[in-house]
Amino acid sequence: KRLQEEGLPVKALVVGNGTFEKYLSKLKYVSCCGWLSGNALGEAYASSDILLFPSDVETFGNVTLEALSSGCPKNFLNVSSSSKFKDA
């Protein structure tokens, strides 16, 4: 929201389902596509400029590996075990 307010042309794609889906889907710059798997999930990762995975409780998710294998740039919080890949 802040980036939009600053005039940056940001478009967000939210993959999956969750508590904030109803709120996020009302924002004009957000598209929620629900649960994806297989080629559709790989295409979503590959077409993204960045993956935001802001979990500080995820021990290690397949999300990290899937995004990396699809060529998505990496950026991890230092509190997750995904941060082990920051220098990879």
C-alpha cells in the first residue's frame, strides 16, 4: 500500500489462501489466485520479480525451494531457516 501511495507501479500476486485474502483481494493492485500447484505454481514464481515470504515462524518451507528453483530472486528474514540460503 505504501509503495502505491508513493507512486510506484506495484502489482502483487497472492498465491494461496489465508486470513487476509478477503482484505487483500479488495485492493486494486493485488490479485489473489488461490491455491496453485504444479506448472501453474512454477509459472507464478518464475513471472515474479520478488518473493515476499514474511514468516518468522516457518521452520523451513517448500516455498523457499520452489521459488529458488523457479529463478525467483531471494530475500529472507534473518529469523527463519530460509536465511541459510542468503549467500547461496
